[in-house]
Amino acid sequence: MLEFRVLRYFLAIAREGNITRAANTLHVTQPTLSRQIQELEDRLGHKLFIRSSHSVALTEEGILLRKRAEEILDLVYKTEAEFDNYHDEIAGDVYVGGGETVAISFVADVINELISAYPKMHFHLYSGNASDVTYRLDRGLIDFGILIEPADISKYDYVRLPSSDKWGVIMKKDCHLAHKEFIEKTDLIGLPLIMSRQAIDAKEDNNFIRWFGDDFEKLNIIATFNLLFNAAMLVKSGSGYIVSIDNIINTGDDSELCFVPLKPELKSGLVLVWKKYQVFSPAALVFLQTLKNRL
């Protein structure tokens, strides 16, 4: 069995890129650290580092172990914190993941209520698309996820949130489509489009592919994105048009960008999900109860 201590040693070396520096940060001797890593490599049957005279770099196997070690230790720290706070006073950490969506304003109101009532509660928000969020949710690294519908929620318990996201096109205000009241399918054919990866994943039952219909394959998608802010920089540079939801980035009077909704109107509902049969920490449970009471 891999020891948590050795995983911490491994991550320290990966972070520092040097065994001596890692030994100093861990307050162990360099020979001790080298021996522990050699034993770890022997146990796994793979070299984890490419060694040179003054530095080390991760092998492919080392990159994989770093990802897994970070997940394992995150879960260990989270579990320790939950047990540290298992007492009469509501305290501890709640982890919520979600994409960029206006639904966070509803969740933010719940968080504000709770941190006022329970000063020892702490919240950690993780941003990512649906696959990022469910990946962490399935591994116990977050307590709750906010997903944009339609989404596969068959293996989760959930509540629907009282808000929805409107789809449209984000563009520069000086482009030829900016004056339009709405954007139709025919307007998008031939345009250089920037799309979220989730929105164009043909494996997913998603709103946009159904909205566009048989002509979806005709779209000129020049770039994809995970989160919207960086994609907006491409629009500002004149590279293309984003098809996305509203109210995430600034498209107001003081922005060089604008948002034009789609026609027919396209909206996506939002759900808060958690693992079935989840045993919550007291802090996570009071968060869920408070949120449900607001619905």
C-alpha cells in the first residue's frame, strides 16, 4: 500500500524539481528522501523521474502519479478536516464545483447566509465544465456540483435551481451582426465560431446541437474553450464569435463586446447535484438544507 507520507515526498520533489530543495522543505535529509523515492519506484515498477546532475523532471508515469497523488491527498485533507469539525458547533469546509453561470448568485446568497450564522464554516468554489465537475464529484473531492441541463444526472441526487441561462452570440459591437435583435441559424453559417467543448460534444444530449439541427456539421468552429473569460480575448482580437450563455462576461455599455440572443430562444436549466447515498459532513448538510429551504 502506498503511504501518504511518501506521496507527499513525491509531490514535493515534483514541485521543486530538485531533490535537495525538496528535502529542505520537508525537513528530511537528502539521502532519506532519495531512498524513499527509489523504494516508491521499485514498488510501482516504473521510473518516476528523469534525473540530471542538478534537477529532476517527471516521466510520463510520474505525471500520472502526480495527478493521482494530488487527488488522494486532497481527499485525505478533506476527510481529516471533516472529522476535526464533527462536534456540536457547525463548522468546517464545503466544496462546490460548477461552470460559469448566473446560478452561482443563488448559491452565493445561501453561502452569505451561512457564513453569517456560522462563522467557522468555509466554502471552496471550483470552476470547470461538466466533465471537470463530475470527475471531482465522483472522487469525493467536492461535495456538490452545479450542472447546466441537459446533463446526465442519473447517478446523482439533485435539486433544480430557480434560474436558467440564456444562449446567444458574443461579438464585438462594431461587427455587422451587432445591430440585430436576435441571431438565427442562418446567421451562424460560415462565421468563425468559438464554442465551449461541452456545447459541441456530440456524445452529450445538449441543447445547442438539438437547436441547430442537421446543419450543425456546417459550422466553422475555429476554437473551443473550457471557461469563457479567455475565449472573450479571442473575440476582442477579432478572431471570431462566441456562442455561449449570457451574464458571464461584461457586455454592458462600458464593454467593447455585446450579447445577441438566439432565435428561437434557447435556455438551459441548472441543477445542484451530489452523489447518491452521500454521507455529508455537518457543514455540507446544513448548506444543502438551507439551499432547499430557499427553493
